[in-house]
Amino acid sequence: LSVVFTAFNTAFVPWLFEKLKKEDVDKNYLVDTSYKLMGVMIGITTITYVTIYLAFPYIVNIKFEEAQRYLLILCLSFMFSGLYYLVTNYIFYMEKTKYLAYSTGIIGAIHIPLCYILTKKFDLYGTSIANLISYFLLFTLTWYISNSFYPLPWKKGISNLVKNK
């Protein structure tokens, strides 16, 4: 998932920056496209999880069957990492990358004690949960920062998606 989402972002950035350079940027279109891409990423994550889950007993030695327990959490973590890419590009475009360092530092400061506490309480499962929480928080904080520097009608985009269904 990480490779797929990173490759997608590499292809997506030139398209996005070209749109952002225009004086008459259609912000509704950017939001609608972003939400659709988020849906695609959620779909890819779901398909990946189900495929690996079903194939797991056939491709992994029985000694490692406990690893199957972590699949969903890891897939969701990578999904939030991919979603992070969608919103971080606006920060790069606005050349406010120092705020990415701040957000990463904040999340790192949260992640370390969270990982310690959850690992101590739930072993490796706690570690994976801490990872998921950290990726979710990084995505959420970055989305907030992104919207602070390049405001987009995200709420309106949700209502447009609901209307179009």
C-alpha cells in the first residue's frame, strides 16, 4: 500500500500543481476530486486487506499465523499515510513546509509515549495500534494545517458527494 500510494502521489502532484497555478482555480473540483481519490484509497486498502487476509494461510507458514491479527491495523495505517499525501501537497505548494516539520514533531512526541504505554499494556498489538493512531493524527493535523494555508470547501464537498449519490 505504501508503494502504491507513494507512486500515486508522485503522479498526482504535477497534475495538482498545474491546477493550483491557474488564477481561476475551481476549488470545488479539487475537493470533489480529493474525496473521490480518498474513496479510491479506501477501496484499494479494503481490497488489499481482504485479499491478504484470505490468502494468508496459503502464503505464510503456520508458525507466523499470529501476524494475521495485525493485518487490518497495518492496512489502515498505510491508508492514513496515503490520505496524508493528498492533503500535504497543498502545504508544499504554498511553500509552508516548516509546518510539516512541526506536525511531524508533534505527532512524534505523542507517538513515543503512546507506543510505550500501548506496547507495555498490549505487546505488539499495542504497538500496531499506536502506529495507527499516530498516522490518523498526522493525517488529521496535516489536513487542518493544509486547509489553514490553502482553504478549500471541504464541508461543501461532502454535501455535494451526498447529493450526487
